[in-house]
Amino acid sequence: MVERDGVRSKGQQDETRDPRAVLALLWGEQEQPTRGPKPKLTPRRIAAAAAELADREGLDAVSMSKVAGGFGVSAMALYRYVPGKTELVELMVEEVMGEGPEMPESGEDGRWREAVRAWTRQCADVYAAHPWLLTATALRRRALGPRQLRWLDAALAALEPTGLDGAQRHRVFLLLIGLVRNVAQQQADHEEEQSAEWDRLAADLLARHAERFPALTKAIADGAFQPDGIDPLEFGLDRILDGVEAVIGGRE
Amino acid sequence: MVERDGVRSKGQQDETRDPRAVLALLWGEQEQPTRGPKPKLTPRRIAAAAAELADREGLDAVSMSKVAGGFGVSAMALYRYVPGKTELVELMVEEVMGEGPEMPESGEDGRWREAVRAWTRQCADVYAAHPWLLTATALRRRALGPRQLRWLDAALAALEPTGLDGAQRHRVFLLLIGLVRNVAQQQADHEEEQSAEWDRLAADLLARHAERFPALTKAIADGAFQPDGIDPLEFGLDRILDGVEAVIGGRE
DNA sequence: CCTAAACTGTTTATGTCGTCAGCAGTAGGC
DNA sequence: GCCTACTGCTGACGACATAAACAGTTTAGG
């Protein structure tokens, strides 16, 4: 168990919070003031510190006071830079997304598989480095920052040589993040502290109810859940690429 | 915005909470007492009420006191049936999973595509009916209940005719829930209340930064994000099935 | 039958959280 | 130099999960 991640909104408003506020924040589109004392912080620095805290202690550990404490200021000071916690989490996501993937020179048609592969691997790396991303992005209707858009743009660009239309490219993109996120969740589970204990209990439970789950029992006997050197990410990626290839091939 | 979902664990222990407790709860493996007053509730009924509340008002609205209030008892009464909120959420998930998918008669080899398709559609239906499932299952190291296992078992069974080995079947299963969850998230986003407002703001933002996201701009002009009658679930499913087919075909 | 143990639900209390309101100090523009 | 926009702070509030102690209820065992 330990550190299960979670984000709440609490209270009741949040409905009144202006969508434009967080967008302006994400896109850096707000005029900064000239008068008054020099600000000690910036939204960026706050988000970076919060992300680091989440890396270290999980998303649950990210509270306004803890983040503020890291800067030696009071919790309420943060509200001068960030409308609320929800927005802070979105800034954290954006922060951690980095500058986007580094893509190989696309070149000719045949190389699109490599490009998509590169995109997927790098995206998976981000999720692996920041397990809380999974929970943080499981919220509804997140605001899109420029960095998230850059990732999306890169994926769509990599898919251009396939000749798929825009809608199809977008759907392939959805398949890819779905894969990445799912593999990330799997890995996060496995790296959990008491993972071995849970596995043992589950195995025991399954053994006692084997007849209720014949296919599962058979699959386990056949090597499921045993690490076999094949990365689930690579396997899934190959399946998706093959599937895309089938569409292309079937059409021309 | 409104009702963003979230689950927390709070306090600090939870590390001390016995994994066997929640497993016994999920599997109904606890001897019930004979002495003392008749219990007013059961874990099942509590979980069902909590799930209904989550359906109506979102996972955030599920608090111990609200759930207890629905039964006319105090919040602390629930702790006689459930170790804590974390475990309640796991019971909610299990509750909502139902009896598992109804699978067609598998019959001969050729029908496995239909079986997998049926599984995926039904799984997607569950997620569509209970949007909070996405958040509730985004936690780390969830305990597996019999119903979740039944879904897993059914998927693996549907994949048996493919001739894939156990590890591969498991990986295909991962691809499938990845797809289902991702599509569910997409749809939840779209059904959000102020969805149109967000779309408008995003479009405006993108128009102003079009040159930074050429592929995205092109894709949108090419019909991405426009509903075109093709269900993203079906599209993804076809790609995955084609990918699986490619493995089978390539091997024999 | 009667008592003690097991079990029920309740009240009270603690600590953490996000966030509102109001304050005192600061610094640039007039 | 003063007004004003800004800073960060303290205090308060309500919601939450949950620990602890208690009072009432049922049944098993003598």
C-alpha cells in the first residue's frame, strides 16, 4: 500500500474558476506586474519543486504547505502564483513533459515505423520517470499546455508518411498513449514495495480457485506474468504498427 | 472543471493495513460472527451504495459520511465493515465489474476475432457507465477481486484460439484494456460540462500558435477531432486485431 | 437462566487538507 | 513623497479520514 496517489478538488467551487486563467498560466500569456515588491517565486519554479516532491514522495505528498515549505514561505503565498491546487498539478504535468521528444530525421516513407517507435519509447520514459503522471493525468478535461501539444504534434508528424488521414492519425495517437500509460501502470505496480507479498497472496488465492479461472490458470502455466525478456511496450508497439501497416497495405 | 475525481489515503499508516484483510473482503472469505447484534449492513451493500453515489456525483463525492448518511448511520459505522476508504474504493470497483462479460460460443479458430471484440465492447461499456472507474483504478497495486479476475480470464480464453503463448496472450490483454481505458478517458473529457468552452479556447490558442504545431494543424485541417462516424474503440480494436493476426500469420 | 464475551453503532477528538479574508510591509510611477 | 498595485503572512473555516472510548445488544457456555 503506502503512498497511493490522489488529487482532490475539495470544497465546492472550482466550477467558478476561470479556464482562461490556467491556460494563460500554461502558455505563459500573462502580463507580469511592474509595481510592488519583487516576487520571490514563479509558477514554473513552484511547479518544478512540486514535481520533484512528487517524484520523491508521491503525488499524495504534494500539499500546498509542503511545497511552500520547500521555499520557506507559507502555504498561502503560493496562491499569488497559482489559482489553486488543481492548476498546480496541471503545471506539474506540463513541467515534466520537457521540451518534447527528439525525433529522427523522418526521411522517406519506410522510416515512419522508426519514428513512431522513437516517440513511444521517449513518452514511456517520461511516464517511467514520474509515476505520479498516471494519476495526475487521469483527471477529466485537462488543460493542454504547449508541451503536451508538442508531444501530440510530434506523434502526428511521425505518422504523416503513413498516408493515413488526420482522423486516423489521431486515433493511432490515442492507441499509442493508451499503450504507454498502461505499460507504465503495470510497471508501477510491479515496483511497488510490497509487490512480492501481494503476488504471493494472489497466487495462493488463484490456486485455491483455479477451477473458476481456467484460462488464467492455463496462461500462467504457459508463462504469463513470467518475465521473458520481451518488453510489453515493444510487443504492444509492434502490434499497433502491424495494425497500421495492415490499413495502409489494404488500401493501396 | 467541476467534480474532478480523486482518492487519497491521508494520514500516514496504511502501510500497516493488512493486505489479507482486503483480499478476504473481496473474496468473501471471512467467517461471519454469530454473537452480538445483527449487522445492519454488509460490505457489498456499502460498496453498491458508494458506487451509485459515485455514478451520480463523481468519485470525489464519495466520502465516508455521505455513504453512511445514505444508510442513516454515522460515518464510523462503516469501519465495522470496511477497513478504510481505500478498501471501500476497491470494493466499489469489484462491485461494478458485474459478473464478467458474456462471451459468444468460441467454436472454431476463425471466431476469436469476434470473441475479443465482444470482450472489448463489454469492457468499454462498463467504463462508459462508470466514469469514475478510470480514476479509481489509476491507483498503484490494486487488489484483485474475483470479478476482475473473471474479466481477465475471459479475455485470455478468447485469445486461446490464436495460438499465442501465455505471455503473449497476457500482453494482448494489456493492449486491450489500455485501449478501453484510453477511449473511456477521451469520452469522459468530451462529455464534460464545459467541454465546448474548452474546445473553443483550445482552438483559439492553437490558431495563435499554428506555426509551432504544424503537424497538428495539418491533422485538424484533415479532419482530426471531427466526428466521422468511426468509433475510436472500433478503430483501435481493428488495429490490435490486425497486429495479432500479423504475429500469427508470420509464424506459421 | 444468567453472565461474560463478542459484536453493534455512536460520540468525541485529532490532524491534515484546500482555500477565503484581512492584514502589514514594499516598491515603482506619478 | 505618496498612492497604488503588489507581496507574503496570520487566522479561520469546513470537509475529510480515522483513532479511542463508550453504550447498547445478542448469543454461547456454564
